[in-house]
Amino acid sequence: MTMTLTIKATLAAIAVTAASFGFTSDASAITEITLKDGTVLKGDIVREGDQFVILLDSTGIQKFVMRRDISTLVRDAEDTPVAADNANATDTGPVTQRGKKEDVQIPAGATRIAFVSLHESVGSYFNTDALERSVDLLKALPEEERPEVLVLEIDSGGGALIEQHKIIAYIRDHVEPEFRTVAWIESAISAAAMTAWVVDEVYMMRKAPIGGCTGYYMTQSGAVAMEGAELEEELVWMERVSTWGKKEPLVMRAMQIYSTLSADINPDGSVTWYPNDQGEYMISPENEVLTLNAHEAKKFGIAQGIADTKDQLAQALGCVEWVEVGQDADEMMVEFRANVKEAELEMSTLFREMNIALQAMMGTPEVRNKKRHFGTAKNKYQQIQVWAKRKAPSLMTYGQFNQNFFDVYDERFEQWAEQLAGL
């Protein structure tokens, strides 16, 4: 038997299946969904709400489908047409945690408020794609349940600068035109603070910080501060975002680079800013990057108020009576982050196991054992790929297991396979 056939046999013996990851499908409970464009999807419904369905297909891939895009839905070969009209979609929908549509009680005159959480690292956990899916759920609600106010709950230590560009543009172009949009900060550092900056109305929890927006890029020797043309582009970008969010550009500049900043509070409560120490209040000395606490942010007009609870926030927003709506939108965001976390932990474990197998492959002189350890390592690598693609595609753009990681290891495994073939 040739080496090529041996490797193929080994890989076949250790092939990754959807079931090995818990992505199982009960054929007896198969559901068939036909979309309005003619596309047919088959699998198990693993989660659904009034406005959406999440289908797990036979390969273990989850598909998110809006009910408004469904023509027919067949459960266990029993045809259940789904309403095409958005306003009627919930009439044929399943019971959710809120109950059926007719059970939802929204008092007349109460302000409808939706809360969508944006937590953890910007990029892998806190990104445009996830926010867009949540907002789509809110937009699809019947008019009487659609939120009037959308609160973006932000709790993040920052992340990918490239993603904050995308999410800022999405909030400005697609969220703010639809809803009164509020940023509610528990913690907003770096890219998270930049994201919140585009929102006109900002409220802070009592212990919340906002700022520290220095940019870095990674090299083989570690993190290096952004400089030159890249830094200048980011400074110009945030000047524009400051204009959109009706905030003083000098404040964001002091959050990005060492920059002296002072201010006067005028008799009418407005603030005059100075890029030097001319003002009565020293906001940021020349040798520091600015981070504001909640009291400072409110005092100098960056935040409109301080609120630690939803009731306090609603009161600060001027809502005499309010009701929370659109809980499915945040539940989806929570589930998305849980999937990313699960995938990240599992992929880290698999990566350690892959490296152990590779070390064993390189440490043994016996050819048969080298091939066996290679097969184990390749299997672990394939499992990493499966987790990334099926559970957390955002990790293929951001974080350790990004596309560059897969490009590097694809090449390495090909080289190792060629070397073993020559033994």
C-alpha cells in the first residue's frame, strides 16, 4: 500500500462527523422550509420565536431564517403554511417565553423599549452581523410591539478597530433612522467606546468608564502602538464619528493619543473645550490617554445621565410608563455569544491536543508512529475547522483562530504529509 493510500485510510478512520460535536439530527423529526425565493431547507428546528426560526441541517450548520421570508413550513410531513405578511406572522408562530401574541399586554401610552446587549470583545463577540440579526427581529415585530426606543447595552474592553468602523456605519445608517437609539454603558473601552460615540444619547452606569481608545496592531514581537498614516486615518475617522454623535472631537482625540485637554463650563451649562491647559478644568494632561468615569462624562456633557437599572434609565429618558419589548432580539445576542464562547473553549482544547500529537510525531523515530500521530493531529485540526465554521464564524475573522491561522496550518499539514510520504 502506498503512503498516499495510508494517509487517506487514516483520515477516513478519523473523519469528523456532525454527530461527534453534538450536531445531531433526528430524521423522524425533519422539518422542511421553502423560502419565497424557492430555496428549500431541511433539518431540525432548534429554536424559534415569533419572527424567526433557527434550523439545524444534516451537516450540523445552523441557519437563521426570518418568518417573513418563509413561504411554507412542513413539520413531520404535515404542511403548515406560514403567513407572508409581516403583520400576521406571529398569528401562526409558536408560543415563546412572552406567550402568544394575544397575551402580550402593552398599556396604552407606555413607551416600548428594547434592550440589546453588546458585550465582550468587539469583533468576535460584539459585531455588526450579530447586531443586524437582532435589529431585523425588532423591525419585523408588529407595529404595536415594535420598540420606540432601542437601548444598546455596552460592556466591552475593546477589540478590533476594523469592526468598529463597520458597526458604527450600521448604527448610523440602519439603526438610528429606525429607532430612538440610546447607548447605555457599563464599560466602554477602546473600540467599544468608539462604537458608543456615534450614538447621540449616552447614559452611564455609576461605575462605568469610557475611553482609552489607543490603537495597536500585532507583530511577532508583540503589540505595537498605531502610528503614522494608519493613526492619522483613525483620528480623522473619529472626528467624523464625533460629528455624527454630536460630541466634541477634541475629547475623542484625547482618548486616542496623548493630548492636553481642558474645559470651561459656561453659565448655561454648555462646555467650551481647549486643546491646551487654558480651561478651568484640566480634563487630560499631555502625558495621559483620557478615560472618563460616569460622573465626569455627565458633568462635561458626554453622557446625558447616570442609571444603574432599566427603570432608572427609562425615567432618565423621560418615560413616565414603559414596557420592555423585543426580548427575542437580545436572547439571540446572548445565544450568539454563548456559541462563540463554547467554540473558542473547545477550539483551544483541540489546539492543545493537536500540538501534543505533533510533538509526539516529531519526537518518535518510528515511521508507523509518526504517521499515527500525524493522523491524530490532522483530526484535531479538522475539528477546529468544523467548530469555527459551524459555531463561530466570527472567530475566523477575529482572534487566534482566524483565516491566517488556517492558511498557515493548511500549508504546514500539506508539508508534513509530503514529508511522511517520502519516508
